[in-house]
Amino acid sequence: MNFFVLGVNHKTAPVEVRERFAISESRLPEALGKLTSMSGVEEGMIVSTCNRVEIFARSANGDCDLQKFVREYFGFVAGEYEQYIFEHQQLEAVKHVFRVASSLDSMVVGESQILGQVKEAYATARALGAVNSQLDQLLTRAFAVAKKIRSETAIASSSVSIASVAVELAEKIFGSLAGKSVYLVGAGKMCELAARHLIAHGARKIYVGNRTYDRAVALAEKFEGEAIPFDRLYDTAPWADIIISSTGAPHAIFRKEHGEKFLHIRKNRPMFFIDIAVPRDIDPALNDLDGIFVYNIDDLQQVVQSHIGDRRKEAGRAELMVEEEVRKFEQRAQTADVVPTIVSLQQHLENLRQAELDRVRGRLGTLSPEQEMAVEALTRGIINKIMHTPITTLKSAARDAESTTVVDVVRKLFNLRSERPAEPETPPDPPAPPPPAPAPLQDQAAMTTSASPARANQDQK
Amino acid sequence: MPLLWLRVATVLYGVGLIHAILMLRQRGERSGRIAAPAVGLGMVFHFVSLVETASFYGYAALLTIRHAESALALIIALIFTGLYLRYKTASPAAFIFPLIFMLTFASAIAQHSVTISSSSIFGGWILFHVCTLIFGYAMLFLSFVSSLLYLVLSRQLKRKQTSSWAARMPALQEIDQLGYRALLLGFPFMTIGLLAGSVVAEERFGAAFATDPKVLLSLLMWGLYLVLLYTRWSAGLRGRKAAYMASFAFLIAVCAWGANYLSKLHRFIAP
């Protein structure tokens, strides 16, 4: 398991540095080509977003100089930007990939964009063949971990922007926003942003009132809404379920008596006032009226902060889940490290068995089918018994992080080829030791056939 | 056997009640996994208990106060299930489960030696009277629960507070509509049920029944029901005022139900 991660992100580098590392989508294939052609790099992938540029790689022999790639690709001199670059290897790299995909490493913890961005980067690398084996498994696992974290924790369940909190509150008051009308008082940018969010969630009609009528018309046109002359504000305000106010008025333009009048006209149907003006446009006393809910910019900010706090609490749980997943991944990877040796051992002993059988077949004469089966069972039984202990030892050694030594010993003992055969999808099980007492010939043959090394090799193909 | 099933159902509803309390304390994520199947199973046992009662003792057995309470609890549990499926929230459980548990518990610990004399029943009229009123009471209770949910959520929104329990509630306007629809649906049942009861009572007791406390409280409850619906329809009374009024109407309904124990004329068959 030789994974490497190197890069810059919003935690290690300011935007003016990150932009020097950015790789546009059109340049990504070329960058991936250069990365995978580097000596030692077996697989590679590049994630380039506004908050991070990160290179994920796997090396066959543990020798992978990603710093060199960065220097050569971006044309940096040695030491330049060094203080902004982070690097992780092995399990730390695995953990980092899991954290990035799960949005635990994001600027806004729990945001959903990063998972999509990592998936896009993965798809590009996979299409180019830059990701094809163990890095593929790592990324696939990272996506599963991200999904698990999103479904089992509340990390992404609450809104963390002013506009989305406004929508959330409106939905808490009205339920669906479908068919609801919105009145923008003032034509500021924040008003426009909030209105866009509300429309995206189903709000139907937009009214715009502004002291400068032309600006009201211009903004209304953007939303296919209706501009209202400012002197008709109090007559038309009851038409709207949601009023967003952001005028530059020095005093409150909506007071309690206005609220009472609106409620009377609306037969007490609720109204939601969002006051994003400073000084405030809406008298806080309006909030005392039954059916009217007033939120100013500080109130919205307070909700945002509370949601961010909730996400942080959930992030703690998510981090524990990541730790657990890294541990599981490590176990799987360690077992996978010894699999080629197990397969070689099975193949080697099977070859020996076949060779010995061929050698003595002439002396055995003609055998009946029952006798053939008995010989097969006997020889396979012996081989399985010989293999059982080495395979069990290899598997337990893999978990104890002493696999390299044990693998070497086994390879030397059995004189196995040094090159590794292709890795099977799942590690083979050790053959069961033959039963202590000899069973009837037919039964024994049936038992041992299922655990034959030849069968394991067939699965591998 | 019906009593055994009812007691099993009571225990299972108890699990739902504990979960509802834990939810109020911002806990209960784990208990929810047990509570939902427990309540579902409880409803099955509860239903079996009522069906067995009816098959052993006849439908008239439901006229005992204990079985009427048991039937009311099952209807409320069914309403809760409907709300849960519609709004994907268990928040109303905090108000609904104490009553479900209390009603089934009271019914489960009562002595159930049911003896019904045919002379005490005026054909199917009393059964009709009891069944329609049980449904009317259930709807009034639903309206009351909606009022409480409305008050809690409205208060949290106005104070800019958010608790995870309130966050899982349906929207304010949906709660308001739910309470109103419960009133609309329950009112005809309540009216027909009271009329049926009046016809039977007039027949049996003459004019004396009109001065019985149970009858007076029932009439007051019906009057409040009517005022509530009228003000809602004509003046758009909603929100906190409507919630307070629905709560008051429910309080009178509880008194009217409780008067069964006090009234000399209007009595369920002895429990």
C-alpha cells in the first residue's frame, strides 16, 4: 500500500498561492499523462478546485517524488512555495482522501460540492487509465465512506449561508414555498440573492418596490416580477407572504400598526419579514404580532452560526468513522499484500503434484475411475495439509505488519518466482486440512476437489 | 386473552412513550429504532384485543368505559401513524403518547367482567352514539395536539431558537391546517353522536337528562367546537388565539369525558 498525497489547500495556502497551482479541466489530461509517466508512479489523479489542488498517487515500490512533479510541471524552482505544500503518505494519505471526499477537510464542513468534484476528477483519471488498480479501490472506498457519513451523521443536514437559512425558515413557516409570493423592498444585491434562492425553491410571484422606480423595474425584469411604485408599498405589501427589505432608510419603514393592518387584510395568514438593512427597516415590535415573524441580519447570522456549531459536533462523530474506515482499509490492504505469495505457493505445489502424478502414472497401470479419484484425493490432501500452515501464517502475519519478512521466508523456502502474479479480486482461503481419519474414497475426493489450488487459479483468471 | 393482548400493547406503547420523552431531551436517536416497530406491534396487539373482545362479548362490549377508552387510544395511535407517514416526523409523539399510554393503561388494569343486559341498549343507537363520539373526541384531540405543536414552534421561531425536536416538526402553516381539518372532520361526528345520544336519553330519562352535568359539559364542548369553526371560517382566526381556543375546547372535552364517572344518568355500562 504505497499511497501518496501532495498539494495545497485552503488550510495551507492563501488564494494567491492556490491559483498558481490550479490546473484547468482542459489541461488535466496532459498533467495526468506527465504524472503517470514519472518513474515510480503507478497510478495518479489530480483534484483541482478553488479550495484545493491535490495530487493522489500510488507507487509500486514506495519511491514517488511528487515534489519533483510539481516543480517540473509548474516550473517552480526548488524550495519555492515549499511552505504551502502538504504531503501525506501511506495511511495518512488514505485518511486524507477519506476526509476530503467526506467534506471533513472542506472550508464549510459538510458541503456537498467536494464529493462531486472528487468524483469528476476520478472519472477523468479513470477514463485516461491513470487510475486502474489500488488507487481505484481507495477512491471507491472513499466514496462509500462519504456516503455513509452523510447518511449516518447530520453533517450536511442544516443550511450554513444567509440565503439558504432564509429559505429554510420560510419553509418552516409555510411548508412548501410553491405558489408563495415575495416582495423585495429595495433593490440591493442581498435582496436579489435571497429572492433567487426563494424562487429556486418554488416561490412564484415577485414584487419589487424601490424609491427609484427604474431600478425596481430593472430588478423585476430579472425575475419576471412586477415593479411597484414606492408610494403604494403599504397597500401592496399584504399581497406577499415573504417580505425582504434592504432599503437605506434611516428609520423603520414597517411598524407594528402596519403589521396589524396587513394581518387584518390577509385574514391572519402568516407573513415572514427578512430585514437585511442596516439601520433596520422593520420595527422589532412587529415580531410580537401573532402570525408575523421578523428576522434581521443578526438573527439569520445567529442561525447560521448555530448550524455551523451543529455540523462541528457531527464532524467529531464523522472523524471517528473515518478512523475506523482507515483501519478496515489497512487490514484489507495488508491481506492483499500476501495474496500473490499465497497464489504462487498454491500454483507451485499444484505443478509439483501434477508432475509427480505424471511421473508415476506409467507404474500405476490402468486405474478405474474410483481409483483415479482416490489418487487425486490423496495427493491433493497431502498438498492441502502442507499448504495450510504457511497460508495461515501468511495471513496472520499480514495483520501483524510483519508480512514482508514472512513473505520472503515462504518464497525462499518454496523457491517461488520473484515476480508477482496478477492479484485476484479476493484473497483465497487457506485449504482446509484433510480430516484426521481416512474417509471413504468417493467422499474424500468430493471434499478435496472444492479446495483445489487449480480451482483457485481458475477463479483468478 | 383480550386483556393479555391489551397489556402487551400497553407495554409496547410504553416504549413509544419513553422514546417521545427522550426526543424532547434531544436524545432518542437509538430508541427510535426500537420504538417504531414496538408501537406498530402494539397497535396490532391492541387491534386483536378489541376484535377478540367484540367476538367474545359482542359489539356491545365496546360500550363499557374501559373498552371505549381502549378504542379511543387505538384510533389516536392510528392517527399518529398517519401523521408520521405523511410528515415523516415523530415530533407529535411527545403530546400523543402520554394520552395513548394513559388510556390503554387505564383500560388494561380495569376488571373486565362484562355483563350486558339487553334492556340497557336501545338497539344500535347507543353503539352509534359511542362510536361517532369516540371519533369526534379523537379529532378534537388531534386539533389540540396541533395547537400545542403550533404554540411550541411559533414560540421557537419568534425567539429565534431551534431545537432538533422542533426542527423535525411539520411547517407552522401545515400544523395550523392540520388542526383546522381535524376540527372540520370531527365536528359532524360529534354533532351526530350527540344527537343520537340525546334521542336515546330523551326516550329513557325524559327532560331530566338535560340538567345532567355530563350532558351540560358535552353541550358546552359542542358549542365551543362550533364557535371555533365559525370564527376560523369567518374571521380567519388562526395562530395562537385559535390554538388557545382549541386547547380550551379540549379541556372541556376531557371534563365531559371525565363526567362519565360522576353522572348519575349518563353512564357507560359498569366497567
